[in-house]
Amino acid sequence: MDSFCICYNLVDHNLPGIPALPDAYVVPITENHLGYGEKQATSQTLESFKIIYNDTPHEQLLNICSELKISALEQRFVITKRRKNLPLAEIAKDPKVKDVLLNYIQKKLYLFYSLITANDFPISFNAQRKDPFQNHRLSISNNALQPILEFTKTEDGIEYAFSLKDKDTLLIPKNHDIQILLNDPSWIIIDKCMYQIENLNANKLKPFFDKEKITIAKKHIKIYLEKVIIPIIKNVDVITHGFDIRSTNDITSYGIEIIQDFIQNTYVLKATFQYGEALFDYNSTKTTVSNVDFKKGEQIEITQIKRDSDAENKVISLLTSKGLEINSNILLETKNSDDPFEILEWLKLHKAQLEKEGFVIKPPLIEDKTISTSTYDIHLNSKQEKDWFDIKGFVTIGEQEIPFSKFVKYIRLNDRFFPIDDHTVFIIPKEWMTRYKKMVDFAQVTDKNIQLPKSNYTLLKDVIPPEEIPIKDTLQNPYTQSSKLKATLRPYQEEGVQWLVNHHHHKLGACLADDMGLGKTLQTIAMLLFAKEQLTPVKEEVKKVRLDLFNDPLEVKTYLKALIVLPSSLVFNWAHEILKFAPHLTIVKYTGSDRKKIAPYLETYDIILTTYATVSKDISSLKKVNFTYLITDESQQIKNKESKIFKAINTINTTHKISLSGTPIENSLSDLWSQMEFINPGMLGSYSFFKDHFKTPIEKHQDTERINELKNLIDPFILRRTKEQVAKDLPKLSEQIIYTEMLSEQEKEYESQKSAARNLLLGIDTTQKNKIHIINTLMKLRQIVNHPKLTDSDSDNLSGKFQDVTNYLSTLVKANKKVLVFSSFVSHLNLYQEWCRQHNITYVTLTGKTKGTDREAVVYEFQKNEAVSLFFISLKAGGVGLNLTKASYVILLDPWWNPFIEKQAIARSHRIGQTDNVMVTRFITKNTIEEKIIQLQEKKKGLSDEIIDVNTIPQYIEQNLEELLK
């Protein structure tokens, strides 16, 4: 079986003045023998042939091939005044355009041939796909040819000839088939072998393609020498016959020059040595240079200069003693640096000493501009304003002083070329590109000032000394629990309150993301109590709204004015907790039809409890109030940045913000942006910036650098502790799966419906409309697995799971255990409630239909009444906000798409206050969609904490429909 490779092919397009241009093909190769060209080498074809080219020299070569396509050149050098693009031959007729065009092509081809030669990649000349590429393949010589000019004095004048030296062999151009590929620097083909020629424009060889020598008559010798020979002879070796040669080897000066190594994409130092009128590059293999002078009396004098290697090496040692190394190309480079401009930093450091030691330093150039080698320094300082830091600073380059703000756009774009003026460029140090990049990405820039949001204070740690940053990670005055708090805080809870107090002190938002059941509500109440006690009492006329104020219309009062936004199901729970732990705080429920009467007096309460739905409806009224605190509980409710509630809640005026969520939001980056935008607007930039800078690199490419950058930004504002970390005294949590089997008729019905579902769903597109269709179809299968009556109330078929669950429940009830029973389907719970009534088992129920005012009574009944054994709860209604520590058993009747929802349900029992071990039991029907859901969850454990809307299904479920329906 053939393997495949990339073969480059040089094509002569017969365009006047335009050299052969490269393209690339996928070609089979057997024992180093090239076959026919299969396809042009593109990213798609290379992938189909499984040829790796990314991050290899092939990537650069293929880019060059693409850039040098005729169509690409026509588009790049189009004459804009024309309505239609001209062919390249027409474009090249304009002398000015042709010069620019050829310069562009030559630079690209120089890099192309250098890479081909360095890597010995297969290359051919004018190959056709109808012929094997081997017939047109070129060999590649790693040795550059040395041009030799031979002079012979005759009676009639002078004869001269060119030959090319390949190691010890002299090649006479006339005797070989030669094709010029590039003039300067020169690459040619000699007898199907590709060579580079040193120090010679290849066009000078053309006269010798059909003749061996050229004779110069005596009367033309002077002008021919001046115009033709002398410009060439300075760079080539000379052999003479009939002439005397004067030799010299004295170094008159030496210098250094910084040049670009195109192959390694870095800048290196080239040493040069001046011998009279001859200049030698230290890395050149040329050892002699000849010069011709035409003296009076028509006498010709030839001077030959020979290099002194010992003297040169002594000079080179001055450079290597300063930390440079000689590389394989006999150029000098800095040691072990990944900065392509590191040699410039070396030069700035040693410039003064080098000049003392006699080096002539040629100013380095880039794109025809001089690179500054002046010393530089940077000075930055910051001043904290209300919601931001003002950062001022300047950069000194030589004697120039430039505001640092001018550098910001270049650092943002990773562009290190800062123009000092029209002729000079300053290379921004690589260290600046990392040290200041994060700060400038999040800053706003004015003419001379840089403003950084206060919430991005961590970005200053790399910019100014830590002691100059006014925001500290810990308070100088630690939090002490208020005597008015009717609770004893656990150590980790006290740490949590201290953390919130610190953010309060600096007026920075905070997200308390402790695991469910660790007491986020209590910690928040303790924080609010602290904030209340920091208020300065003011004398004001109290609005006559509450009866207890009628006695004295002028009282000394302070009102905290904390607006807490909750799911409606949690209002009663919060009210209960506040009355329990901080009964002296005044609270009001801003919900229901009576809220309009309360609206004018919201500023006369410590705590206002409201719902997300109410905020959406009443935002025009709420945003008129200046709240001290705005708190969102179950804050994933605002995760959708396009939602009405997200937009509304961000218009409320407040001094402090806290979001509460047991959700590990760091696993869902879009949701993370919404949370951070709420508590500290702008700290993660705009959403489009966040998506490009963090979301895409992290989710698609697992970019660890961006992950760490994001973590460093959000770490000060998210406090997350798990039960395993802090609540070590919590009783043991055990989990088990009980596998059940369907009964015969139930299994037949399931298989029938599954076949119909397969035919319906597989291959369906995932538009929003079809997503709903997928959900409904899969839900029907899940219902049959639970009990056939869930899809057909008149069905007489029984359920294997129902029999197993009721047997398990009977055992627990007889043992006087309290049990939470969760299901995704209210109709499923109804079947078990009917079973309870038939067996005289006392139970309570909580579903989405349970009124908010009744939830408290239902919870109280279960917690306090020992006669109530079973609590039936729908997952959507009971996943949050319930404290059911009397239950030591939790039963999940059916698996939900998102295991995080199940985790929330389990936390109703396994939380602070639980004294018994908790047993969680999942009932899963074998060989059904339920078992497949569990298996997919195992494969996707990383998604177990992802925020997923309970009304949708995760993407990984959509992607595995076929697996689910096997």
C-alpha cells in the first residue's frame, strides 16, 4: 500500500520577468519514488490523506504556495482604478507595479527555497499530473555553488569566463542544462539538481549559457571593467592568467549587524570584517576577494584580499564573552530565548561597551524602518477613584517621553512594532506583552489615562507594587459576630461572612457559591446584620405606612434597604430564616396583588423579599429606589444574558450586590459571564470580548493559559466550599441503584414505542422546533418505563418498577423511616399517592401547583409530624429552598437529564442540621432509556455541575440519540 507525501512543483508560467512559481500536490511515494499527482495539497485533501502539516515547515510552505498563486497575485496587485482585475502579465507592464511585485515574489521565494533546502522536501519542475512526478523531480544540493571569474590576458584584449565550483568540481555553464529560479539571492537548476549560488545575481550567467568565454577588445576594456566586471569581482573568487596579483590581509574595521533569520523567524547578529575596500561576512565561506584597477598606460592591476581567520576569531570572542553563541549558520544568537527580538535587548545592554571595543554598529532595520536601540524605562502609578483605578504612566526611550496609553492598542493587538516617528520603530519588550496585556484588555483608554474597573484590581498585581494596591484580600478589622444574630456560626460560615464583609468594605460584588445545604442563607443574613449595624442613624420624617410608626412621626431610624430577589418558592423560607436568626430586622414581601400599596414605602424596610417575575414586571418602579443591597438567590435564574430578567435586574440602583448559587458556575462559561456582569459590571468585558477571549479558547481548545487567566480574575469574587471540604461533621451519604425490570406487556409497549421513536427522530435536524419534538418523544418513552398509565390512563398494563418501589416503601414505612420521594412527573407521584391512600399511609405532597403560601405548612407538617412517613416532591418544585433534615432516605424514581438537578434534590435532606446517615436510592429500569441516561452521565461526568435549563435536554443527549434508542 502506497504512502502519501506533499510534493512541491515549480511551474514556469512563461510570464516575462516572472520566475517559476510553486504549487503543491499530494503524491504517492513508494521507496522514495514519486507517483502521479493525486490532488492539490489543501487543508481538506491533506486531512483526507491523513498527512500532518500543522506546526511543521509544510504549513509555511503551503501558505507561500497559496500567496504566490497567479489569482492571488492578481488580486493583491490589482490596479484599483480599473473596474475589472487585469491578468498578471498586464499588471506587470506598469514599471512601478512590477518592481513592487517582483520584490514581493522574491522575498516569498527566498523563504520557500530556504525551507525546501533545509528540509529536503520533494520538489519537481514543470511536472504534469499525467506523468509520474518522479520524471520531473529535482535533487537538492546542500552546498552553495561558488562563482569563479577567470581572466586571461591576450594580445587582442582580455578573455573572461564564469565557472561554478561545487566542492572540488568546476562546472562550466555551457556544458550543462541550466534554469534560473531566482536571481538575487540566486537559486538555479543544473541538470535537475537545485543549487543556491553565493554572492552572484544569476542573470550574470546568461551570456555563458551558449559560450564558454567572452572577449573584451582593448578599446572597450576600461568601460567594460567599470560597468560589468568591477561590480561582480568584489564578491567572487578570481583566477588570472597573465596578470600580477597584489595580496593583502589586514582588517581595517569590524562591525555587527542585526538581520532576520527567515527560517527560524528570529533576529540574529551578523559580524562583518572590512579589509580595505572588501567587506566579508563572518558566516560567509568566501575567503578571498579580488579588485581590478585600470591604471595609466592601460595597465590592469589586480588586488587580492585574503581573510585572516585568527584575527577575526579574536574579535568574535569579544561577542561570545558577552553571552552570544555561534549557531549552525555561523551567525550569533542569544542563549535559550523564545523571544525573536532578544538580540535587540542584548545589543541595548552591551552597546556602549561594544563601541568602546571598536565595533561599528549598523542600525537594525525592519520593513525599511530603523529599530531603536536606545535604552528605555517605564513608570506607572495608580489612583483609586469611585469605581475604577486611574493608571498613569510614561515610557522613556532615549531622551523621548511617551505616554504609556499610546502603547495600549499595540499591546492589545500583540503588535510589538511601536512607531516612534516616520522612520524609527521601537520593539515593545516581550515582557510588557505579558505583564501589561491582561490589564489593558480590560481597561478603558483616554488620551493619557487608563481606567481599570475596580473589580479588576487583581490585574494590578503585575503592574504596580502590591503595597500600592488599596484593595486587600483580608480586612484589617476582622468580622465579629453580632450579638443580635440568633445563631452560632460554624467556622466555615464565619469565614464566609468575613469574606462577604470584605467585599462590602471595598464595595465589590460577591458570589457565594457554597454547596447546597451549607447555609448560604444564614451567612447572608449575618452579612446584612453587619451592614445594618454600619449604618449611621439619620433623623427623617417617617412615612406613615406601618402602624408601629404612628406614635412618633419623627424618629431616628436606619433602614438597610436590602432587596432580595428569589424564586417564588423560596420567599416563605427566607422570611422564616430572617425571623428566626435576625428577628429585629424589618421585612416585607413585595409580591402578590398587594405589592402596589407597598411600593411607595420600600425604603422604610431593612429587607424586601421579591421574586424574579415581580422584578420583570415592576422594574420601572424598582429602579427608582436606591437600595443598599441587591441579592439574587438561585442566581442561575439570570444566566441568560438575553432574558428580560437579566436586563431588568441590571438596571436596579444599589451600592452592594451578592449573588447566591449552589451551582458551580465555573463549568458554564456563558452563565459565568452573566453572574459576573451582575455583581461587578464590566469585569469580564463585553460578552463578545468574553466569548472570543475566554469562552471559545477554553471550550473548544482547552486553552490552559486562558483558563488560568479567567480563574485569577474571578477567584476573588466567588467563594465555593463543598460539603466534603467544610462540613466534615455531616453524617454519611450513601447512594445505590436498584435495577428493576419491565413486565411482559409493559416491555412490548416500550419496544413498540421505541421503534416508532427511532424512525421519527434519527436524522432529524436540531432546530428549536425539533428539539421540543425530541424532548416530547423521549419523555413518552421514560413515562412508559415508569408506568404504562402515564401515557394511557386506561391502560391495564402493570409496571415492574412500581411493584419494586412500593415493596421498598412498605419496608421503610414499617420501620418508621421518613422518606423523600422525587420524580420528574407529577402524574407519576399521583400513582404512589393513590397507593398510600389504599394502604392508609400518611404522606404530604409538594409540586409546582402547591401555592407559595402552603409550602411552609407542608414542610412543617413533614418535619414535625412523626406520623407522616412519605413526602412526594416533583423535581422542578422541590429541588431548591427546602430544609427537610428529618428525612434520612431519598428516593429518585426516574433519572433526570441533568444530574445536578438530582444533586439539588438530595441536598434537601443531606444538609446542615441532619443528624442521621442519608441513603439515596435510584430506581433504574434495565435495558431502557433510563439505563442509557445513566451511562451517558458517567461518560460526561464533567457536565454533572453544568447549568442546564430543566425544560431542555443537554447537547450531549442530542448527540447520542441513536445510543439512547438502541
